[in-house]
Amino acid sequence: MSDTLYLLLDKNIQTLHPHIYLQDIASLSCSNSKLLNRLRVMPVVNLPPDKPGRYVLSVMDLISKIQQKEPDLEITPIGEPTFIITYKNKPGPGLLWEWIKILFVGLSTFFGAAFSIMTFNNDVDVGKLFASIYTQVTGRISDHFTILEITYSIGIGLGVLFFFNHFGHRKLTADPTPMQIQMRLYEDNVNTTIIEEADRRKNIDPPPNK
């Protein structure tokens, strides 16, 4: 009875070195420990050292490489049929640059949201609406600094806080925040687009002459 290798792959795998081994891109499981150790250090691909970027590979090509080395092995792939290797040959930016980006994004988000709220209030004329409600209920002229404006301002802040489910380093619940969900959807869309573009180029480009 032949051994079975279970091969688990993510859609996008990041690496800092150009020489890719099987254990770098996949989680492996096999009852034969000696076979498993051999496959973990099996070379998969050598990327150009001076060309960082995203490289698209197929699980079928990966299985073919494994079967060339272990022809009697049964392989069960789990996960994505096509995956991306993101190769970065340089370390990330320094801590100072990270804080500058965080500060820029935070200020842009804060003032952008404030501007959007102000333009919405002006479009629907919230101030005039509150003044009219205050006069009808109390019989007095509003000075635009009443309980309505105060509770409305507090409600906006609390609404934003509960919506984003995040305050500083603390989360109100264990659920992912809307920002985390949107970032994950963005990453999935980017990965899907890269894979589809690679497949399209493969179908359009003529095969190399042998």
C-alpha cells in the first residue's frame, strides 16, 4: 500500500529568499516520517534573486515535481489550485516610516470622515431641523447648542466606535472589525486578479519553440 501525502496550500505565500523548498510554501502531512522529511527539503523553484515580485504557480505543476521524485506516492492537495509566491528580497521599511504612514492614514481618515459628516449635515440641513424640533417642543428659539445637538454629536462618536468595533488596542467584541474584513476582501480580490491575469497571459502567449 502506497503512502499518501496531504498538501495544504494558501493562496498567497510570502518568502524572503529566492530558493523555494516545498516546506516553504505548503503544510505537509504523511504517515511516513522519512518520506515527509525528504519532501520538506525538496526544491520547488529558484526565483530570480534580483527580481522581487509575485509569481503564480499551479498545484498540478507542484504535484508533477513531487511525483518525479516519488512516483509511487499518492498526493491529496488541499486548498487553492493555483497560488502566488510573493518574493521580497529586501527587509520592510523602518519603524519611523511605518509610524509616518500610520499617522498619515489616521489623519486622512479622521479629517475625511469629519468632512463627510459635515457635508451630509449641510445637505440635509440638520441644524435647521434640530432648531425647528426644539422650537416646536419647548416653544423657545434654539441657540444651536441644545440637548439635540449634544446627544447627536455623542451618538455619532459612539456609532462610529461600535461600528468599527475598535478603540485603541481594545476590541469591543471578538468579531473582526469592518476594516479587517474590507482589507481581507481587498487581498482576496488582488490575489484572484493576479492569478486570472497569469492564466490569461498563459492562454494568449504562444508556446515557446522547442
